[in-house]
Amino acid sequence: MDRLTDTSRRIAYAAVGIVTVLMLAGCGPDIRNGQLVDAGGEGGQGGLAFVILAVVVGVLFASLFYMDRVRKRRSGED
């Protein structure tokens, strides 16, 4: 295995671990209703909720684009 593939795997595993920890942290009793960010605007978090939503949608579309390119490359359409 080359070094780039090994590094990218480690980064992917770290990202999955971080997301898992954040999701589990949202289930704790000290956070109201399991929300990490209150989109209602209390404490100025309405803007933060919008930014998080925009990042999630951007990552979704980027991953769909990447998966389509991989599929085309494997089938020889590219």
C-alpha cells in the first residue's frame, strides 16, 4: 500500500471517530433535547446552525460527485 492511501485511510477513520464522539456527546443529559446547536437563535447560534447546514449539504454534494467520478472511471466512461 502506498503512503498516500494509508494517510487518507487514517484521516477517514479519524473523521468517523470525531463524528461519532460528537453524536454521542449530543445524547448526554446536560445538553437540552440532545441538540449541540440551538437553531432558535438563543445565544446567537442561529447563524452557526446555518453554517453547519451549509457545510453538511456541501459535503453531501461533494461526496456524490466523487462517487460518480469513481463509478465512471471504473466503468471506462471517462
